[in-house]
Amino acid sequence: MRIGHGYDVHRLVKGRPLVIGGVIVPYEKGELGHSDGDVLLHAICDALLGAAAIGDIGQFFPDSDSKYKNCDSALFLRQVCEKVMSAGYKIQNIDATVILQNPRISGYMEQIRYKVAEICSANLNDISIKATTEEGLGFTGSGEGIAAHAVCLID
């Protein structure tokens, strides 16, 4: 069994959609990024790649490559899952936390969880997605950005 951890952060700006776990959440700001900026899927990608010791998201989907401009991060996670399985591993579980002051995303959590399970071809019971604020502290608390942590277990 192997454990992986992933972390991602993006600035929030006007004029971009807020995409969390492959789900568009209505809000006045969205993630600034080369792709769609989905911090949750990016963190999960890095957790899985790290657990399998096969690299990180930047190696496979560099922001210097124009073909990933505004790309749906679900594509990244699907390809990462394929790489992990090709390396001989199976995803046992994913546990992730989104850190965001606003908007409150509790009403989207089950939809996000289902989407992550679908993208990973995983059992829904093996996917845990949580959200928290930082009580107004730091860049996430001030509304400047969004962050996500993910851990996974593969065998």
C-alpha cells in the first residue's frame, strides 16, 4: 500500500468560472490558471502521482504547453488514473479538502463527490470530499484564492 499527498492553490479572479471537482459553482470569481484551474482535481492528481512515485501534474500537463490552455482538468485526472493503473496500482480511497472562504459549497459537495468518483472510475464510498474556510485568515480567508489538499491510498 502506498499513500500520496497533493496540494494546489489558485488565485480567484473575476471573469473565470469557479470549477471545483469538475463542477461549475456559480460565483463572481473563478480560478486563474492555465487550465480551468480546478484546484481539487489538481491536488488529487498530485496525490495519486505521488503515491505511485511517477511524477507530478506539472510534468505531464505543463502550463507551458498551449494544448492545455483552458483545458478541463477532468482530462488530467482521467489520464493520471490511467497512469496509476498502468503502473499496477488500484485506487483504494481519496480524501480531499477544499479551502475556500466564499462561496459556501456545501450544496455542491455530493455532486463534486460523484464527479470525482466518476472521473476516477472509483466506488463512491471510496471518495471523501470536504470543505472548510479559514475563518477569514490568509489568502483563502480574504477571498484572494482557493486551495485544496488531497490524500490517497493505492495498492
